[in-house]
Amino acid sequence: MGYLEAVMAAGTRQLQQAELEELNRSELGLDSLLGLVYSCAAPTEVRAYLEVNSRHLQYAGSVNGGVFCAIAESVASVASMISAQRPCVGVNNSTDFIRGVSEGRIEAIAKPIQNGKRTQLWNVEMYNHEKLVARTTLRTMVVGPPIAELRARADQQ
């Protein structure tokens, strides 16, 4: 199962552990570079985590704010594609930084606020040691054909 198959499957049910492992092996660009690991993908919720290391820190020793923005963008974009069953991109990212993080795990949870046919609005909460550390509202836009169509095209090549 590859990335597109995982998105299609998660549109109707929560992915099983083996399917999540496949999704995480798919080298999702920035997700892979950051070390973001998806732990839940379902029709109404996507979860992922990141183990903080020195690559994520800014000069003062805290996780760079851009890392939180990137986590939220990734998790909510995947959630949006699962919901729409079409490619989606972020068009507005508003992130509030609540508390600094310098070590441990950042866990992100994306849940829908509004799922429209052309745009969607997602809430992403990020936690470290069970404390809320950042919150993002991400608006996404549906930009492509159905995932099933993209998968069929890939099979023909």
C-alpha cells in the first residue's frame, strides 16, 4: 500500500498499524526530513508525532516556530485529502505558539472544523508532555482530480 492507497482507505476507516507503517515509509518530502510519523489516519482525525532533536531547535534552544507550522500543515493537509478524497493544499496557516518546547515528543491532532467541497478548515492541536504547546487553524483548498483517478493513472504508467 502506497500513499494514495492509504489516503483512499482512510476515507472510509481508520488505518491499521501495518498500513500506517507503509504510509510512513512513503518518504513524504518535508515530513520525512522533519521526522514526522503518522500514528492515526481516519475519516475525521489524523495524528502524528515528532521526536524533537537539535535539527528542530532555533538559536535559543526551543523548537523553531516554523516546525510547528510545518507539522500542522502536513497533518491537516493529509486529513483534508482523506476527507475530500482529492489532492488538497494549505492556503492559510495561522499558528499560535503557547509554550516553548526544547525536548521530547510533539504530538499533533488534526480535526475538521468545516469540510466544504472547495475549501476545508482544520484545527490542529500540538502537545508536549500532555501540555498544549501550539494550536493551528489551517484552511485547505481542493486542487485536483479524485485520488482514485490519480491512482488509476499511476497504474497505467
